[in-house]
Amino acid sequence: MPVFYKPVPTSEHDDEESQNLTKSRSARIKTTLFYFVATIAVMYVAYLATRSIIRSVPKHGMHGRPGCHHRNLTTLPSHHILPSGDKIPSVALGVWQAGKGEVGAAVQTALKTGYRHIDGAWIYGNEEEVGKAISASGVPRDQLWLTSKLWNNFHAPEDIEPALDETLTRLNTEYLDLYLIHWPIAFKKGSNNVLDKELTANPYPTWQKLEELVDKGKIRNIGISNFNIARIKNLTANPLKHKPAVNQVELNYFNPQPELLKWSKENGLLLEAYSPLGSTKQVKEALSVPEVKEIAKKLDITPAQALISWHVQRGTIVLPKSVTPSRVQENFQVVTLPDDLFDKLEKAATSHPPQRVVNPSKNWGLDFDVFDENWPL
């Protein structure tokens, strides 16, 4: 038979070399297995961490619900961006009904806590004390957001700039970040209840003057307050140079206004919520709502924080008012509500008949309701 190979004789040296080669191969195999197992372990740990993060992201995504900007995994939006590009802080200190001698301390506490948005108005009668508190705080003006409002008897174009200048002087500032038409009602100059039917029916001349003051640099943004959808459409039907940046309205558990909120989001108008915990008479009841108490218990927060967080998560600016230092601090802390708890509170708030508290129509002697969609004008 043909021989295809011939065995090669081996020596003792050859046997030793073969054994060393076998040991070397065995060591390399063990090292390779070690790194392979270690790699698998690292990948598994990374997988578990990634799954945990994904599960913690709200169903609506990293940016939250429509209207909320810059929402991340643990916090609600700190601000919203207006058409001008300016960033308005999401939580403000409201100073409505804050009395003299106490509002200044509340403002200073708020600024020390971290608030940078103060919401006031000429009619509140406390702008001078607010201005002194702001000046004493040492917070640079460019880090603050100051809002004020044009009162009803200053709607005539010639009366607007003097009224604004008075507010600027009292607040000790050269400009406002936001100036609102306080109500869609105009009174005759010097009167608190004589209706100016022309300017009430047609607010465009008032708005044109406000636009002029924006261009002049005395106001950065202009908006409205207490306008329903019909009043908004009545204004925006005109050829506006500057559209309303915000609409400040009564929003709370008892008066959540879901239709206005939906319409505003669809039309690019940001809502601000005043009386966010309800009126003075409603606060205790609001903080005792079962869904509110459930959220507070599950998230280890206070009922007030649960409600304020709900407002911010709805996509609105929220304006809680307090002169009690501990509550001023408490109201600034907001957290993201899990979707199931948010939805439960939203459903509870919108399932009962709305209860509006702030409605001065009768006190002003109007023969119509300022919140009616159809006016007799």
C-alpha cells in the first residue's frame, strides 16, 4: 500500500516543548473565556439599567404633554418659550390680595427660595412695596420676570402709557417682561363702573397702543387676562403686529376650563392659572380632594404641591399666592405626576360642574356676564 505520511521520531526535548505549547494554549483559552463571561455580565447590567430608565419615562415621551417644554425624567418644565423667544418661568409668586406690610416679605422669601417670576397688577395697590422688595433682594433685573396689568379705566390709547409709567416707577424698573389687559372690559376714564362700550366691543385701539410700547422697549411681551374664546377671537380678528403671548385666567380643581385649555394649546396661546388652589374659601376643600390626597401620599409631597404640579403638567403657568414663608417655599416645589395619577386627577376635576369664583360682573353693574360667550354689545 502507498504510504501517505511517515511518522517523525520524537525526542525528550520535543515532548517538553509540546507540553509547554499545550499549557500556553490552555491559558489563552481560560483568559478568553474570562473576558467573554465578563463582557456578557457588563452587557446584562447595562440592559437592566436601560430597561429601568425606559420604564420610568412617561408615556408621552421625554418632553411630556403638549405645551410642556424641556421636561425630563424627574422634573416638570421650568419655563415656557413665548413667541418673542423669551422664557417665562412656569411657577410665579402671585401678589393679588397680599396686603401692605406683608407682600414685601413674601417677595423677598420667594426670591431667596428661587422664584424668578412675580405676577402683580396696578389695581392690587402693592406695586411700590413689591418694587422695594425686589430692589433689596439684589437679584439682577435680567434674571427676573415681572408681570403687571392694565386696569379697566386706562384702555383709552392716550391713558395707557401714563398708567404703564406709574407701574414702572413703583416697581423701579425700566421695562416689564409682560403686560396684560386685566379684563376685556373698558371703563370711562376716572370711573370704576361706567362702561366704555366702544373700547369694550373693539379692543383693537388699546392693543395697537400696547404694540407701540413693545416696539418702544417699555414692554417685552403683551397678553390678556380673563378673556374667553369669543373675546380672544374678537381681538385676534384684527391685523395684530404682536399676538397675545398669554391669557391669565381662573384655573383650579373647581374651575379647570378644559375647553379653553384645549383651544389655547391648539392656537398657540399659553394659559396662566390664577387662584390655582381655589379661592380663599375653597382652599381647604381643594386640599382634601381624595385624588389630591392620594397623589400627595404616594409621592410624599403636600396636597398643595400635588395641585400645583398638576397645573404645570397641564401645560400652564401657575401663580400660587401666599405670604406665609413656609408655604411660599412649599409652593415652589413641583414634581412630575405619574400618568395614571395625573389622569385620575384630571378626570375628577373635569367631571363635576365648574364653579367659578372670580366674577365681578354684578359688582360692576354690568347687565351681562363678562364670561358669557355672547355679549349684547
